[in-house]
Amino acid sequence: MTTSTPILETQGLNKWFGGLHVTNEVDFRLDPGEIHCLIGPNGAGKSTLFKLLLGEHTPSAGRILFEGKEITIEPSFARIRRGISVKFQVPGIFKELRVHHNLEIALQRRLKGDALDAEIERLLGFLNLREQADKLAGALSHGQKQWLEIGMAVSLRPKLLLLDEPTAGMTPDETHATGEVIQALNAEGVTVLAVEHDMAFVRQIAQRVTVLHFGAVFAQGTIDEIVADDRVAAIYLGQGYD
Amino acid sequence: MANSPHKMLFHKRLEGPQTLGKGKGFWSGFLLVLAAACVYPLFADGYDVGNNVYFFNWVFMALGLCLIWGYGGILSFGQVAFFGIAGYCYGILTINWGAAYGLSLVALGLAVVVAGLVAALLGYFLFYGRINGVFLGIVTLSFTLVCERFMAQTAGPQWTVGTARLNGFNGMGGMPPLTIPWFGNDIILFPDVQLYYLILALLVAVYLGLRVLLNSRFGNVLVALRDNPERAEMLGYDIRRYQLTAFVIASMLAGLSGALYTAWGQYITPSSMGMTAAALPIIWVAVGGRGDITTTLVGTLLVLAGFQALTVYGSQYALVLMGALLVITVLAAPQGLVMGVVNLTTRLWRRFTKEARS
């Protein structure tokens, strides 16, 4: 682990919903430039942790820092402007708007005029959606919707990209292609934090893996270390361990 | 081929993804209708012209509701509150000041500004408190009913502002009409023809202005947050600010309707902010087609004319029929009846041209 400032850090992060302790003393750090996967059984608190990082939930206790600056109670849009971007599990696109219009809305904070038009064109080509540019986004296939949203998330030029099950519902080929896109983005310097169930995919992209269980950090390490960990296998099989 | 309609030039934004109608055909039709509206007073009698002024008065509020509801997805049930606030404001100011030196026009402007300020205050708590959906409708409706109740109990002589009696349910009357100062010979915009031209000019300006606004970056964000507010926020937009801005603009337009209505009829009552009054704009906009300002404009004028015909020609059931019209719209053409006709003709036209080609 490097000693540089982490791009994202949580300190003693807790979240209770009533009596339910969904995030339990999570101390987590993400180094700039890494691809990090967050795994864990259903109900482990992965989605809640994402929502805390994005500002959709407010932590009950603890701190969140982005590039060393505290963002614990900052509204979502302000975190995005700092350089965080997200791709949701259920494709978060503007269904009633046309595909190119979706991209225009994602890009218009950064670009305008001819530069905006050119970037929309480039992205349509990159996402393989040029044929569908004038379609309503809601009429796209599931895979295409996923791609469109990845395109929108990436078009913000984020420093940190959060991906919530980016390959959910994709074919193995699409999944593999998505992995390659993520690695290409990473090569350009984008840090990636992904929640993922597909262990083949995790193996393809992850440099480090964190396992959440009952809201707490259960294990952390490379994918090989995690797979070799009997305790991790036990929680995935739904068994207790002594 | 992707067709990105991004336009740098202001006037080019008159058409774009958020508004129906583009190209020579549409704008020729627009100019024809406008020309007809301009020459209309030359051929009609004063009463009919005044009646049209009455219809036009309401359209500003309808366009505002279309902006926040149709485009922004925020159903405000209380736009008439701002109608009433601006109406009373115009009355209080002009009764105290008179109409000389263009003061009635100043009062008109101030009334609209006051409506905007009240909307900004209410909207701040609504949107920054992240209230949405049905609760927004409930709060805004409550707000207008509170305004109505408050004004209703101001019948006593102690309720005066300067020389203006608020007058409770008897209504406030006797305010001067709009007057344009003109070299010692003021033009009084009353009752019909001159006022007609002023309001027609305002209507064209507001309609075109809204088209430009809706096809701008602001309009893009507005339709985006209607569609998926979470995604819009996660693209870095402070959606509360956009919602508040749209709400204030819409409320100022409702205020413009109210002040013009008061100047036109020289009369305003608390029932202008009541339950029935609050429901009617929803019907105009829903029936026309809230997804577009042109269908809203056409729909509002049609429904108003129909409603008046019903009330004038003896039917006691005009309001019931309005309710039925809303139900029919929601069931048969949820996008709006005018919008439904537009969609149908576009589809038929496409099929026709396709057949002609093949």
C-alpha cells in the first residue's frame, strides 16, 4: 500500500436504520489508480456503503474523505463535481429522452457548441450506439442501456468511478468487454470501486478486494488471498464459522 | 446518423428537443395565426375582443404550470395563490398610487415580483426540504387555501392597506386599469382593443421566451430531472436549484395572469385562490397536453372557450363537465387531447408520405 493520500477514505463509518446496524465501523481506504472490488453476500451492506459514499444516505457516525477533504455531509451533486461518478445497478438513464440527448445532458456541464457535438459523436461510436442515437433511451436493449449509462458516467471525466454491479444482466461476452473498458479507463488514471457478484469478472479486473459481512469489513486482500480464505467461503455458503 | 440539435445562437433555440414544431411549415403557421390574431379586433365587436383578453389572461398561468409540471414533473396545485397575491398586489398599489406616470405598469411589474418572492420563499422550503411527488401537491394546495381563507376574513373596515380596502369575500374593486403615459395624453388600456394588443404582445414574448428557455441547457436539466432526478443529481446538477428556478418562473407567470386579470376586470376576490380556481389550471394543462407548451397554449384556449360557452348557454353543469373532461383525458389520452391529435396526425402523415414514396 502506498503512503500517498487515499482518493477515498472512510473512518469509523456507521449507519443504523432503526435497530438495524447496516454499516459497522467501516474503515476503508482506496488508493489513487487502483481497481477495487467490493464483494459480500446479499445484505452485507454493499449498497448502503455506496449510498453513504454518494451522499444518498447520511452516516450515523464516522467520516468520509475524498482526496483528504471531508465530504461526509456534502450533497451528492457537490461530490460529483469533485470528481466522483457513478453507474447504478438498474440503468440510470433518461428513458423518455433520446440517446444523444442523454449524452448531451451528461456532457453539457463540461462542453458546449461544436466541442459538445463532437464529443457526443465520439461517445456514440465508442459505445456502439450510433445507430440508436435518435431512439428513446428506454427503447434500448438492457445491455445497451448499461453501456449508455457507463458512457454518461464516464463523460464527466471522473477521478473516481463507482460501479454498482456493472455487469448485471450482461452476457459473458458483454461482461468481458465491460471489463476491458474498465481497465482502459483505469489505464487513463481513473480509480474504480465496483460492487460485483460475478467472481470471474472480479478476477478479471480487481487489484484489491474487500469483503463486507453484516455491514463490517470482513476481509481484504488480492483476489487470490480472498479466494483462499476459508472464512470467506464459509460466509458465502451461508454457514457460520467458529 | 445522429442529429444533435445543439445550437449556440439564441434565436436558434426557438426550436429543439423540448418543443414541438420546427421548420418553415411550423413558423409560417405561427405567423399566420399571429397575423390573424392581430387583425381580429378590426373585425370583431368590443365585447368579443374583451372576452379574448379574458382568455389570454389565463394562458400565462397555464404556461407556467406546463413548465413546472409538464417539463419539470412537479405538480403544483397552488399556482392560483400567486395569481391572487399578484392580483391583490396590483389592486393595493394602484388604488394607493393611481395610474398616472405609468405607475400602473410599475404596479404590474411589482405585483409579479412579489409573487415571485413569495414563490421563492415557499419553494425554498419545499425543494431544499426535498419534498416531492404528491406531498408537493398537498402543500401547494394547502398554501393557496390558506391564502383564500385569510383574504376571506378581511371584510371588516380595519383591513385596509393605505386607502385600499381588502373587503373580504365582497372582493376588492375600483383599481385603475393599466395606463401608458403618453405626452400629456395617457393611453388607458381599457376596456378592450388596446389591452388586447398589449396582452397579445406579452403572450407572444412569453411563449417564445419559454421556447428558448426550454431548449437551453436549463431545459435539458429540467426534463432530465423529471425523468430521473437521481441520475440528474449524479451528473452534478443541483436539482433543487433547477426546481426552485422553474417554480419561481411559473409562479411569476401565474402572478402576471393575476395582475392582468385584476387590471382587466378591475376586481379580485378570494375565490380566485379557492379550490375550484386551483383545479381549473390543472385541467387546462392536462387536457391540452402538459408535455409541450404549444399544446398547452392551444388546449387552454380551447377549454376556456368551451367552458365559457357551457356556462353562458345555460348549463349549470359546466364544472361537472370540466371534471368529466379531465377524467376522459386521463383515461383516453393521458398525454393530453391536443397532444393526442398532434401525435395521431404526425403518425398518419408519416404513413402517408411513406406510401407515397413506395
